[in-house]
Amino acid sequence: MFKMSEKGRGVRDMFDTIAPRYDFLNRLLSLGIDRRWRSFAVKQLQIPEGGKVLDVATGTGDVALEIASRTPESVRIVGEDFTQGMLTVGKKKIEATPFCNRISLVNAPCEAIPHPDRTFDGVTIAFGIRNVVDRLEGLREMRRVLKRGGRVVVLEFSNPRGRLFKALYYFYFRRVLPFCGGLISQRNAYQYLPDSVLEFPDQETFKMLMKEAGFSNLRHFDLTFGIATVYVGVRHD
């Protein structure tokens, strides 16, 4: 049985608090670019008719809805998140769409996915893997529930490499974002965001972690000057 760490409980409680304003702040603080990133990530999936997709750390369901909009009606999507507050907001949002019968939501952490082995044709996680305390275990769980030949797609913030753009990005991330977030929601949550991104490993290091978890055919795509990165891996056995 999975026992959540003190750090994990702290992250969960923080996201519970900001859930009501989460979507609004995402659009505002990313200038809407986050939608394009999610769309690109979902395009990396290859889901057959009648397939199943798991969206880990689904939050309020943005990626789950994007998957539903880009796949046949026969495809079913499960959105999983360890934060009940996010799922409560997501449930209302999903119920107001034509995809409500295709998406189900589950309250569970990434390190203990409550589904049998080889259940899904694809697994996604967007802006969530950096919040997973035991990332290797989380990746292993995602691989476990994938069918042979299934793809995992990870979308996460990165650190830009260009010196000038990196300086501008860091100023926005460290100064502007926490200030604006604090005016509308909880400042410490939007201070946590840049701190967690700066702590996250670079692209090659993270791909090595994916390889250790058992994924192969590893690729990554840097988006918007390297602000975000999409990682793709395959379960071959």
C-alpha cells in the first residue's frame, strides 16, 4: 500500500487550495501558450479505435479533454490526480462538454496507479512529473499500465538555453509570476512553481530516468525556445 510522504501531502494540499483559480491563472500567466503545448503533446499519441488512455496528474482535465477532442468516440480516457480539489473542478468542466461520457476521473497518486498491468494504449502527464516525489517509481507505474507498443508522453517545463531569453524568462518566472499569482491566488504556490522547475533535471538526464524506468525509443521536443519540453517513450515488451 502506497504511503504518501510529508512533501507529497504538502504539494497535494497546495494544489487543493489553488484549484478554483488554477485554469484562469494558467491561461493568464502563460499567455494562452499552454494550450498549444498540450495540443502538441497529445498529437504524439497513437491510439487505436476502441483504445484507452490514462492522463496522470490530470488536474482539471485539460489534457483529457484534448485527447477526447482528437480521438474517435470509441476511445475512453481516464484522468487521475492525487488532488481531490482539482478533480472536483475538472468534473464540472468535463460534464459541460460533449466528451463527458468518455472521460472518467480517479483520485490516486502517480506512484500507485490503481489499474491492472497493460491496460492502456497511451499514458500522458502534463506539468505533473516534477511534482511526483518518487519520479522513477511514477514512471515505472506508467510503464506498467501501458500495453506493449504503447507510448508515454510527458509535457513539462524546462530551462531555456539562450542567454538573453533565459534571463528574461527567469525574471518573469521568479518575479512576475509569483507576484501576479499572489494577487489572485496563493503566492507560495506560484513561488513553488519556479522553484520546482529550476530543480527539475535537464532533458538528457530526464530521458535517462525514463530509460531506467524501462522506456525505449526516447525522444524529446523543445517548445517555445525551450520553455517546455515534450518527452516520448515506448513500452516494447
